[in-house]
Amino acid sequence: MRPPQVLVEAPAAITRQELENLPPGVSLAPGRIVLEGFQTVEEAQQKILALIMALGNDPDGFAERVTCQSTAINQ
């Protein structure tokens, strides 16, 4: 499988982002995606981009982290 196409320039570390080591202030839990601890628009954009790249690199792992168990059972 080839890596996802990047439509904006980003450092290689961001394009290879993994869910296991998201930046500080980015967290995932069942039913929750939290982005916090940024002071500027650029910092917020960096956190969002890291999350999106990690999601693209491991969509199944992302689904496991954010899916609520009760929702998964009812599907």
C-alpha cells in the first residue's frame, strides 16, 4: 500500500505520524478526539495535520481508539 497523498507540504516526521506517538495535546478515546494546548493557529494546524496523517497511516487503529464499545456491538 502506498502512503497517502499529501496535499500540503509537511516534514517527513509528520507524514509518517503514528497514533502511538501523537503530539502532546492530541488524544483519542472512545467517543472523543481532543486537541488542546495550542497558542497559535499554526500550532493548531500542526496538531490537526499530525492527527490526520496518523489516521491515514492506520485507519483501523484509529477506529479502534475512537469507537465506543456499545456502538460497535449494536452495529
